[in-house]
Amino acid sequence: MDKQKNLFIGTIALVLLSCAGWYFMYFSDLNNSLGNMSNSYNQLKSEKSKYTQIKNKFPSIEKEWTELKEELTTLINKIPTDGQFDNVTKMLFSLMENNKLVIDNFNPSLAPLDEKQIIVPETQEILIVEKYPIDVELRGSFIDFGNFLDQLSFTNYYLTISNIQISQNPYNEGEQKISFISYIYTKNSANDMGLIQNNQGAASSTSNANNNESSIDKASAAITDEQIVLEAIQKTGATSIIDIVKIVKYIKEKTGKDIDQSFAVSLLEKKLKDL
């Protein structure tokens, strides 16, 4: 009887131990897997929330991008080509005269101060944008200068002004001496620039073949700077002091010489007085 009882108790104990072992071995792993799955779920839920927030921002980001693209396109359209450089300088010069400002110095640089590459959003065309400084010295009133700046912002060309300095004119009460640097920006297609560089040798040969077009091309080294400037004035059809940019550029292209701009201005002024 005691033997059967002990056997029964042993069997029950073995079953309980087996159940306990099975529980700890199986359910423990299951519980760990459930914990890992819960953590992954919470992480995915958090990431989903972030992506939802980003998705909700897409319309505003797209709108801002469209506005920036339109502003860039408008700005590019206001930048003149290299061939319009003279037109821009004339416009700037005339705008100052129209606002009753006396121009003491107007000195455009023929060499770019800076050069950047930009990409047109719609066409993906690469443009070379060059920045040319113009040193300007004026005399006039605050009101007239303010009107000039206001009208400058509404022109068809993109120009900027910096380093504005204003002082009282000691020789005329109520008149100010004003100096600043204006920057003209020009654009050219990168492809066109490449063609120009590749064809420089051919262009040089063509230029040499057309020496009969101008005596400057024939014997620039044998004539004086005065003769070169006077002939350039005639060839460019200069009618005002603002055409000095065209004259100096013409001489540079035809002879490769850097004529002193002040010297060229004095000859042009003398020529205009004789007309």
C-alpha cells in the first residue's frame, strides 16, 4: 500500500516537474519573443508617426520649392546677356541723369569681378553668370538719389549697389557728394562659352583674313594710342560719354591693347565738343 502511495506521489511530482520545466522552457521564450515584437511594434509605430508628419509637410515644401524656382527663373530672365552690357550701362547712366544727379565719375570695369555657374530649373541649362563692377561718383540731393534707387529696382535688368558713401559737398550747401559701386550681371550659356573657346584659333584666322575692315587691325603697333582711340570712336559711332565702354571694348577686341580709360574719355569729350 505504501509502495503504491509512494509511486503515485512520485508520478505526480514528476508530472509537476515536467510541466514546470516545459512552462519555463517554452513560455519563457515565447514571452521574450512577445516582448521583442512589442518593442518592434512601438518602434514602427513611432516611425510611422514621423513619416506621416513629413508627408503632411509635402504640400508646403512643394509650394515653397515652386516659389523659389519661379523667383530664380524671374531673376535669370532679368540678367542680360554679355552682348547687352552696353545697353545696361547706358540705362544706368541715363537713369542718373534723369534724376538730376551730376555724374563726376562713371567707370565700368571690362573684366568680371566674379563668375558663377547656375542651372536653369526647367531646361537644366548651365549658365555662366559674370559680375562687373562700376565705380560711380555723383553730386545731388538725398531726394534725387532716393528716387534713383527706387526707379533702379523697377528696371528690366538685375543690378545691385554696395559701398554707398554720402558726404556734404563743401562747395555747395544742400548738395551731397555720393559714391557707390554698382554691379552689372551678365549671362552666357556654358555650351556657347565652350564653342567660343574651341573656335578661338579659327576666329583668329578669320580676323587676320579681314584686315581690310579696319586700319586698327592692320597696324595697331605702328600707330599711336591717340589714333587708335580716335578711329575706335569713329568705328563705334560713339555719341556720348557713356559709349566709352564700347570704345575700350572695341579696341581690346581689335588690337588686344588695354587703353587707359581716362585718356580715352578725354579724347571722346574733345571729339564730342568738336561735333
